[in-house]
Amino acid sequence: MGKFDFSVIRTLRMKLGITADELAKRANLTRVTVANLETGGGNPTIETIDALSKAFQLPANELVRLAEVTKCEIGHTEKFKKKEAAGTHIWFPNFEIYHMKAPQGARKEADPKHHENTAEICVVLSGKLKAMVGGQVFELGPGEALRFKALHDHYFDVINDAEFLLIHHNIV
């Protein structure tokens, strides 16, 4: 498994506040197996991955995903200007950010082609927005955020010149 580094189990274990011996007991593994994996060695079997994922209360595929060697991804970036809003679109697989600036009176309407099984987060950096999501109205000021399933009908009205982030991520 050269594309995987299961040393992440050390971080997961420490997050739980347990010792390697305790993890080995919970997963019904030997202390040596846990030590090998924590130091980036070893080649876990599917049974070992399953046992560890149960000990961490994670799905096995999530533990494997956490162990993928790729630690950093470079985002794709593109400037845009649409109607009255301008900003930067940054995207990664399963995750995208729109950093937007819009003047008072502008409206940002939802684009259904960007919303599948995703959640959307709106974070106001400056100014003030009115968000309408599925018939509910929310007013957001600097430092405030709202999260919702992006398939809901929604739009944002800019009450005062605003800078804000719209973040889309897959719902697991």
C-alpha cells in the first residue's frame, strides 16, 4: 500500500486520549501491529483496517481516505465577474469556495447546476446579507455564517456592500 500512510492512526488515537496499548485492546490487535502502523510501517490487512475503524468509530473507507499519502492539494483558481458581483472561484474535488464582493442592492441567486448532494455555507466577512433559504429569511453580518443543503431554493440579497464566502462541500 505505497499510496497510503496509516501513521494517521497515531493522531486519531491521541485525539481519543488513549494509549497505543489501549487502542490495540479495543481493536483486538497486537501492540506491535499498532506500533508498526503508527510509525508508517506495516501493511494492514482489510481485517486490521476494519478493526481499527471500529475502534475509532469511523467507516473503514474513511480511515483509508485519511491514510492516503496525498497531504496537500493545489486548488484551481479563476477570477469572475457576474452581473454586480465579482470575486474568485477556488475548487478542489468535492469542495469549492466563492470569495465574493458585491455592492448594496446586488442579488446572488442559486445556480442549480452547482448543487447536487452538497451543503452550502455562507460566511459574511464584511457588510450585511439577507439570505432566503427554503422560504426562511436570515440576516447575516460580519463573522456570521449559515449552513444548509444547497438543493433548497435560495438567494442572497446584499443589504450593505459585502464581502463573503460561499462554500460548497459534498454531504457524506
